[in-house]
Amino acid sequence: MYPAAFESGENLLLCAPTGAGKTNVAMLTILHEMAKAQLEDGSIDLESFKIVYVAPMKALVQEVVSNLTQRLTAAYGLQVRELSGDQNLSRDELFKTQIIVTTPEKWDIITRKSGDDRTYTQLVRLMIIDEIHLLHDTRGPVLEALVARTIRQVESTQQMVRLVGLSATLPNYEDVAAFLRVNPEKGLFYFDSSYRPVPLQQQYIGIMEKKAMKRHQMMNEICYEKVLEQAKHDNQVLIFVHSRKETAATAKAIRDLCVENDTLSDLLKPNSASSEGEGIILTQHAQLKYYLSLMNQQLPVESQMMSRLADQMNAEIVLGTVQNLAQAATWLGYSYLYVLMLRAPAL
């Protein structure tokens, strides 16, 4: 990956499991842009480029800001700032920032604006989109609109903006690569779950009980048994539940079962660390097939643009990029929806 990320300006799509080093690949692409802006005296022309890092959640935005600031601010003088629902930047701060880490919605607002703010967007030379598999999410149309707007800007201004997509493993990565204008021979990299730094064994348990209360009790009892099984081997356990209320209820149920069976001390194991992991999913039997497909990367990433097509089209009309039917058709051709329509016209 090093030659593609650091030594070339190719658009990239990297699909890899959690912990495989996707953030480090993003850093290599940032260093590539910095190298292009290096002056003869070795300093970096900080006014010649901007980099946008798009992350789906505010918590991840803050984590990326902290990471990049530690690596780049003191050593190279690059300013890294957050732009999210909690953090706004003035026009002056925008122009003084080399790397802006933002959510899709916030960057969508910035790129929709006309006037001086758009001169900032025209200085962008690299856009990194983290968790791009969230195209299938309800927020996916915003990501599609951002990429479409960026590609159109590249074609109209002839100023290259490098697109880098980071994703979990997914089955239709070639579709996402086509959407990002990635050359599959030079910029597409796919690593399956065998590349995980910590091997993960998966177990799926379907519960056939129809009555909700009884089913819930059975899930808690099985969860308790699995937790105890891991705790006896000094392994750490994380339990994910769908809501805050259910999280508290599950914790209470496990605690009560530990007290009832006098096994609470088995969970108090200090200094435990893991070199491998096991994931266990407890669900209704009817949902078992869905989760099997989801965890084994068999569910393709679909476009959600149809649900927001009118809103996104209206935004482009207000922006002035779409003024007639021909331009509307051209704009649609930049979308992920268009890529999938070409793959399966019957749908």
C-alpha cells in the first residue's frame, strides 16, 4: 500500500478489518500532499493546500483531530481543527486551517455556500472519507452528494482533488471504487477478516422462544454463561446492547446471576490481555440469517439516494451547478446510485 498511498496521487479505496491500520494509510496520503507543497528550503507552503477528513461521528472526529494534531502540528506547523455540530469555525479560522476534520453534514453545508467560503473548498487537494461503507445508512445520500460535488469541481476547474475511501470489509467494493473514480489496478485494496491483527472467532446463537419476556430471560442467561466462560480464562468481555435502558438491564441481570450463583469473584481478574478474540451474537432465530450475512460481508452496500434525491437535487439547483435537465442527468452520473443502476438496470 505504501507506493500507492505515499508515492502516487491515485484515488484510493481501502477495505480492511478494524485495527488493520487504515488510519496510517490516511496519514501517508496526507504526507504525500505535504511533500508536494514542500519548498526548496525544506519548509512547507501551508497556504497552497487544504485537506478534508470526513468522519461519521463527532466522537471519531475528535479522536482524529487529537491524533493528527499530535503528529503534525508541533513537527510541521499544520493546523488541524474540528468542524462538527459542537464546533464551528469562522471564515478566518477556515483559511488558517490546513486539515479540517468534519462530519458529512457539516462539510455539506460548507460546500453548499457561495461566496468567499467556496474559495476555501477550491484549495482542497485531498478528501479522506472514513467509514465510507456507511453509504447504505440514512446519511449515505449526504456522502454521495459530497463526492459528486467534489468530482464535478475537479472536472470544471481541472484542479485535482484526491479521493481516499476507508471502509470495513464489504462484498461490492468494486462498486464503491467505481463511485470514487478509483483505478482498480492501482488504487483498490481489499483485505478480508484474515488480516485482523487479533484473530476473531465468531459464534451465532438463535433463540426460538416466541414469548418476549421468556426470550429476553434466556438471552440474559446465555449471555451470563458465555461471559463466565471467558472470565474463567482471564479474557476481557465487551457486551453490546441495542439501547441504554437495555444495557443497564443486561448488566443488572448478569450481576444478579453472579450473586445468585456465587460467581462474582470470577469476573474480577486483573491484568488480563488478549491475543485473540471471540464474538458471540445472541438474537431471535428469525434474525439469524441476517446477522450471518452481515458479519460475513455478504450484504452489499446499497445507495439510499432515492429517498433524498429531490432534496439533493434542489441543493445543487440553489448552488447553480444544475440549471437544466442535461446538467441534472450529468450530476446524477456522479452518484453511487448511478453506479448501481449500471450494474443492475432491472432494479
